[in-house]
Amino acid sequence: MLGGIGLFVSTLALVLMRGPVVGPTLGLLGQYFPGYSVTTLGSVIGLFYGFISGFAVAWLFAALRNAIVFIYLVVIYRSWQLRQILDCW
């Protein structure tokens, strides 16, 4: 949600400033997000793309974190099992 709202608000802020050149740097996002431009309609399109991009990045981060925690717990459990087996000998 934050990615979409952030892109929406920043695009609208640039549109409302109305300079001679409106947002050349932010306009480069049109290379990655088809249909996006620094306009009022582009802010709505940016809201959608920002939401989707933020969701994808957050999902990948959570999946990677969960995989690392899972591997860490498996290693701890296996070392505990090995210690239990060796103590019995």
C-alpha cells in the first residue's frame, strides 16, 4: 500500500507544481511501468503499479526471511539430535 500511495502522492505533487518541465526523473518510471506518465491519469496508474511492485518486493522479502529462519531451525534441531545421539554412547 505504501508504494502505491507514495507514487500516487508524488506524481500528484509534481502535477500540481506545474513547472515548465514536470518530473523528468519520475517520468522515467514509464520505461518500467507501461502507461505511466507524470499526469493525473498517470498517478492512478502509478497507484496500481506501486501497489503491485510493493507487494512483490514484500512477498519476496518475507519468503526469503522465512526460508532462512527455516534452515536455521533445521540446523539447530539436527545439531541437538546429534548431541543427543552422541550422549547416549
